[in-house]
Amino acid sequence: MESIIALAADPTAWIALATLIVMEVVLGIDNLIFISILTNKLPAHQQTKARRIGIGLALVMRLGLLGTIAIIVQLTEPIFTAFGHGFSWRDLILIAGGLFLVWKATKEIHHNVDKDPGPDMFDGKVVQLGFAAAIGQILVLDLVFSIDSIITAVGMTDHVPIMVIAVVVAVSVMLLAAEPLAKFIEANPTVVMLALGFLLMIGMTLIAEGFGAHVSKGYIYAAMAFSALVEGLNMLSRRAREKRAR
């Protein structure tokens, strides 16, 4: 209790909290885009439930990981060396998550580009995305983004209460933004392609970081912001043309 009161009276703790909240919210954008695109493929009556469960799992996973910070920090220690680079468990998790994200984004881009992609087939049988499968895929990416998020938090502050508050606030923002973002993506088909492009870029970034090539998040989010601005201008231009046509 005394330590919490001392933190509350420390201005640097408030600065660290504000910075960490912003960082966690920004890092959560990647996860939120994936959840929105994936849940939009479910039946309408399951979409909201799937988003809430997916984001709720992200919160549970991040809080659970905070309770094992000592283990999480050790994930950055190399376990073997290949191609002149020491690979840690974190690197392997990032590479696996990046490959999954690239595969998923490429598959969804194919479905959006091909006029008649046909149903997904496996062993001669039609495969449809079910509720459990969607939650499972969300859980995989939740794990990757959660570990990256917690390691980032550990690098910014040593105080667990600050990390907990930042995670809870960031996930709460994700929960509030999930429904409007999903509806916006569903109502604007061109935005779907842009979001899939974001996921493809994020997947490649995760793979690059897993192989030791650090990519500044600032460049990634600046590119995403610029692309979103251009798409916004395109949407305004289309609406203006539609008004003139009417």
C-alpha cells in the first residue's frame, strides 16, 4: 500500500504511466485491426460476442503475463545461434506470429481480389470459419502481441502497478473502439484492403524483428497514418463524385 501511495505522489510515475498508456494503445491497433477483419467474417449475431471475447482474452493474457515478468524478461535471452544471430524464445514467437499474419493477410487479400475465389477447401471438404476457429486465431495473435507489449512495458518502467493500469486502460480503449472500427471496415470495402495491407506489413515487421533486424515502430505507424490519410481523401473524392452524379 505504501509503495502505491508513493507512486501516486511521484510525478515521474505519472509521466511513465501516460507514456505507457499511449504506447499500449498504439501497439493495440495491430491487434484490433486483425480482430475486426476476422470477426466480420462470422455471422452477424456472433460478431460482437467474438470481439468482446477476443479483446477480453487479450486483457487476461497480458495481466497473466505481468505476473510472470521474471520469465518474460528471460524470453529475450538467446537459446541458440544461427546465421550469425542468437535466437531467443521471443524471436521465435515473433517469427511464428509474423508468418501466421502474412499467411492470413495474403489469404484474405486473395479472397477480396478474386471475383470468384470459391469456398476454402481442405481434404476435399468445404471449410467455413466457425466461432471457435475465429477465437483460436485471435488467441494466437493475442499471445504474440501480448508478449511484445509486455516486453515493451518492462523496458519503460519497473513498477508493476503502472504496467497493470496501462494495460487495463489500453484494452478498455480497444473494447470501446472495436465495434465502430469493425462497422467502418465492413461499410468501406476499400478500407478492408488497406487494413489487410497493414497486417501484411506488420507481419513482415514481426519476422524482421525475429531475425534481429530492428524496425522503428515510428516508421511503421507513420506509413500507416499516411496511407489512411490518402484513403480518407479518396473516400471524400468518391462521395463528392456521387453527389455531383445525383
